[in-house]
Amino acid sequence: MGFFDKIKKGLNRTVQVLQTDVRDLFKTDGRLVDADFLQDLFETLVRTDMGVEAAQSAVDEIKAQFRGRVVIKDDILGVVKSKLKSLMAQEGPAIHFAQSGPTVVLFVGVNGAGKTTSIAKLTKATTELGNSVILGAADTFRAAAVEQLQIWAKRLGVECVSGPARSDPASVAHKAVARAIEEKADLCLIDCAGRLHTQKNLMNELVKIKRVVGKLIPEAPHETFLVLDATTGQNGLNQAKNFTEAVDCTGVILTKLDGTAKGGVAVAIRQQVGLPVRYIGLGESENDFEAFNPDDFVEAMFS
């Protein structure tokens, strides 16, 4: 399947909510665009967790174009989709590679968001494009996390750098980057321990990791991806804002989109936090991972 078909399948629950609720707004052949209709449409859009601001922006556009007119569903959907695409517009590649040497990517986020699995999925996607990858298991306080990454590394045929249990995460990150330089690897993907954005000591640990890898490669880390669980909906926005303030996140990997009716949160992240969504996770398989395309995403939401 191509991106559109995969995202349409993955967003099935979000699509069902929109199809049902938007269809219910048009129980006859047409609907007068009045205050009641605009409020109903606003509430429908908000239920996808796209955020009040994005929903209101779309509704304001409908009001400006159609107030007092009788419209059909396709009239409304065309305007809503166009507005959301403009709100989500982003430029550039999914990963900005370094001009020379290894590109270092940190993965941050709360426990259970899917960081380790996302690293595995990205490893598979990039190695299939011919890139060499070194993994760094810097989640040293959870033996299961290190073991999980090592298992993935073996399965995918890449090297995983780790350290003793409960060792300094920054030292593991340093070793991983040094190994990537030695091996002339294209990518060094570092799995950082899950933490809440309110845990200042752990957030400071991320700052230390960034500082340490920067001593080996001045521009590193080249990317800091925040991994967010889409099922948390609007709650993920606070995570995004606080992690970005602490460690200058450069993009979001949005996971578990296949298990939520809150797919609209991708819109809220882009508009309210300003971070581009770089990749999305659509299932458990290492193949259920795609570089993000805003236009296809919006089309799939309303397909």
C-alpha cells in the first residue's frame, strides 16, 4: 500500500468519527449555514483533538464563504480540508542529514510512547535506503529497554552500543557517537530514557546528553525527535511544549495512530507547538511507519 492507503487504514477510527458526525450534519440534501450548523461543525472537528484553534479557524472560513447559504457536505469538506492543509504545511525532508559524518538523532518522550519501537522502524526504513546505522541504548536504568533495542538491532542487522546497567546515559551516547564516527556510519540513533516533562533532573540529563554528543560533533544532535502517543490526544501538547523548551525538539514522531479517534492531534501539534510531524506509526509491525505527508494525512482523515 502507498502512504495514502496506509494512513487511511491507520486512521480508521478517526475517519469513522468524522464520517458519522459530518454525515449527521446533513440529514437532508442540504443544510443552511447558520449559527447552529457552525456550532455543530465546530464540535465535530474538536472531537478529533485537532484543537480549538484549528477547528475555529476552519469554521470561520466556512462562515466567511457560506453564511446564510444552503450547502452540501462536499462544499464544507472541501473548505475544511483546504484550511487544515494550510495549517499543517511544512517544508523539508523527514530527516535533515549532516553534510558530512554521522547524523545524530536523539529520541525523547515519556515512557510507553513508543520510542524504542520507533527507532527500530526508522532503522529499517533508512537501511533499506542504503544508509548504515548505529544504535545507542542510553536508557540505562531500564534493562528491558536496552534488551529490547539489542533484540531489534540483531534482527535488523545493525550494531547497538550499550553500557553497564544504571551507567551514565550521556557516556553511552558518547560511545555510540564515537562508534558511528569510527565506522563512518550515516546515522546514529540514540534511545533516551522515558521521562515526564516535569522531572527536572531527568530533563537536565537530556541537556547533558546533547552537550556530550556536541563535543564529538559540533552540530550534533542534528535532530531531536519527540515521540508522542497519539492516543493521549491534547495531553500530548503539554509534553511537546515542555520537551521542546528543555531540549529544542526538531520534530515529532506520532505513534499509535491506528488505535485512536484523535488523529486530529497532528494538526494541533503543528499549529500550537510549531513542530513538524516527521513520521507516523500506524501499527506494531516495523513496516507500519511512514514519513509524514500533511496533504495526504488530511485527505485520509476525511476519506
